[in-house]
Amino acid sequence: MRLNLPITQQEREIDAYASIVCQTDIKGCITYVNPAFVAISGFTEQELLGAPQNIVRHPDMPEVVFGDMWNTLRSGLPWSGLVKNRCKNGDFYWVRTNVTPTWERGVCSGYMAVCTWASRADIDAADKAYCKLEKEYARISAQRGKADPLRRSMPAAILLVARAAADMARSMMRAVPAGQPG
Ligand SMILES: Cc1cc2nc3c(=O)[nH]c(=O)nc-3n(C[C@H](O)[C@H](O)[C@H](O)COP(=O)(O)O)c2cc1C
């Protein structure tokens, strides 16, 4: 797991109509970024091209989320979820990430991600669910005394539970009219 530091608590807002696009080869190394990706990440195009996609990994993101992403992509399916990314200077931004394998004559030639704006309610729900996941893994790992292997082998079912919790939190937030106590 790549640990990108330092981080700040400064969030960068995504334009509501922005599409942040990148393409990678089959190993996840960047082959294309659009100007919106360069602008939000703070890296230059030269720094991004050829770099592994985890150049924007934020340390708050649970490893299991990316495990689920890669398992999904490697089984030939698209993946969608909320991702917190780190800018070059340590600031962060949340995006709704839609990533899919790309195909050439039936063979996977790489991956393409289109990331867009996410609502504050969805960000808050994902943030809570990811914090909970990290705490739970830390607790179980401490009990078993072998953090890394356990984190890597954690079944995707746990992530599904986290997603269900996030969905539930979202629908609860929508059910409460603005300005009223929950
Ligand atoms: C097309 C594509 C887009 C990706 N976008 C992101 C992203 O925006 N942020 C991120 O942290 N990882 C992204 N990933 C996943 C990274 O390849 C990597 O698995 C993740 O950053 C975890 O890094 P680690 O192996 O150092 O833990 C993307 C992967 C692909 C194939």
C-alpha cells in the first residue's frame, strides 16, 4: 500500500459539471489524463503520465475498497464508488468514480475512469463508512497480530455491508427535511 504524505485538512471542491478522466494500462499506470484531472490533482501532466494511479491515493481510503475495485475490474465488470483522493500538496477531494475495463478485440487493453461530483450527503456517508471499516480492521488486526495479510484477504462481503450502511445513511438523510432534527 502506497502511503502518500503529508496530508492537509483542506478539501478542494469539484465543479458540479466536471468530468475528471484518466486512462491506465492493465497494470494501472496512467496513459491519459484530461485537463480537469491535472487541475484538481495539482500534479503536472508530465508527473502523471506513466505514474501508477495510486499517485493520488489518500491514506484515509481503506485498502479493501481498492481490493474490491480491482477484483471487479479483473472480472471484466465496471466499478463505481466514492473515492477520497490526495492532491500533490496534501489537500483532498472526493469524487464519484466510475471505472471500467477497456477492450480491444475481446482482450482487456486497460482501464478508464470518469470521476464526477458527489453530493455532501453521499460524501459524509462514505466518509463514515470508510472510517468504520478502518477502525474495524485495526481492531481485528490488533487481535490477530498480523495486519497486512488479514487486510488483503478481507472478503468483499464486508465491503458490501459497508456499502449497505452507507446507502441506509443516505436514505435516512434524504428522509429528514432540511433544518429538522433527525
Ligand atoms: C482507471 C483507474 C482509476 C483509478 N483511480 C483511482 C483514484 O482516483 N484514486 C485512487 O486512490 N486509486 C485509484 N485507482 C486504484 C489504484 O490503482 C490503486 O489500486 C489504489 O490507489 C490503491 O493503491 P495501493 O495499492 O498503494 O494501496 C484507480 C485504478 C484504475 C485502474
